[in-house]
Amino acid sequence: MLNKIIIKETSANQQKYAGLMFILAALFLLIGSFMFSVAAYLALLIIGLVLILFAIGFIVFFLANVLELKPDASTPINIARFGFIVYLLILFVANIGFLYIPTGVFTIVTAVIQIVTQLAAFIALNVAFKRFSELLTPADKIDSPVFVIYGCFGLFEFIVALIIGFSGSFGLIYAFLWINITLSFILMLALGIVLILNSNKLLKYIEGATIAPTTVPSDTPRAKNYTGTEELKEEIFCPNCGSKLGEDSKFCPECGATLQ
């Protein structure tokens, strides 16, 4: 049930911050793609990568906070953490390195590592979120297909790039670059929106709005209303004849029995 876990407001907001960082990163990377100046492109690229770094950092912090709340999710959480760290490192190396290192073995190796870590990190993240969602109402679940799609996006890029590379068509390469830029922007935007919505769901939970009211079974005896101004009095009866007696009675007025 929902009331088995405790999530702090700061933890819930970490997903919101991650979502905002992803959205800003998507905008900077998109704008950078239209820059003809290498310096401007490189500057916007670095800003975008740093924003992704902060976004994933907030996600890792969130996972660190909820790990103790759901111990059986420790495996996907650890995979997600390791995957995110390596993914971030290779993301910087791949994007900055290609400007100075000719295409070859380096490009293929970094691309494969990026694919594996991106796939592992985001799918493990979704598995962890799905386990947390078992404690939430169906409308408030925080797992989403967006995490899986974004995790598989690197593999899609790699396969399409290989096919187009072997074709040797510059037209296909140019088209792929713009399709890749567009899809990447849309997915990062969707990722950011989902994380922000997740934050709102968790904040709603914290405020108690999603907790169902406790219902009292119909066969449960209900206590009488007591205002506090009434005096609770115990009724006394004669042990001999059963007649009702006064509080200070020493003899039964009906049968004359002596009361102790």
C-alpha cells in the first residue's frame, strides 16, 4: 500500500530538477546544431552535456534516497547508477573526442560502450521505478515507456548509422543527421516532461491527496458521541430482585435487601 513508504519533498523535487535539466539540454543541443561557428557549436554542446550531467545526477540522488525504502530494487538501482556514470563519461568523451580524433576504431568502441551503458542505465531505472510504482495507485505510477525508448535510442542510432555508412550515400547521411537531431530532441523533451510529472505525483502523495480514506467495517461497533459536558454514570441494580437503585442506596426499596 501507499502508506508503506516515506518520501521527502526534497527527494520528489529531484525528479523535477532532472526533468528541467533534460528539457534545457535538449534546447541547447538543438540550437547548437544550427550553429555554423565551431566555437558557438562547441560552447552549446558543452552546456548541453553539463545539463545532462546535472539531470542524471538528480536521478541518481533520488535513487539513493529511496534505496532503503524498497530494498528489493537494489539490483536495478545499482545497475542504473553504474550505467549512468559510465554513460556520462563516454558521452563527454565521444562528443568532444570526435572533433579531434579521426573516425575509426575509437568511434566504434565509444559508440558501443555508450549504447550498452545507455541501454542498461535507463532500462534499469524504469525497472526500479516500476517496483516503486507497485506501492502507488495506478494513476500515480512513475515508470514510463519513455525511459525504455530513450535507453534503446543509442542502439537505433548505431544500427542506422552502420547501414547508411555502408551505403556510402551522402544524401542519406545528411538526412540521418537531421532525423537523429529531431528524434533526440523529442525524446529528451519527453523524458523531461515525464520526470516533472513524476515529481508532481510524488508531491501529491506526500501531501496525502492520493491516500485513500480509511473505511470502518460495517460490523464495527460505533461509540456514542460524547460532548464532554455529560457525566458518565454507572447504573446500579439490586443483586436480590434486580430493581434499579440510586447511587447512595444502602437498602433496596423493593425487597429491603441490604447492599454492601
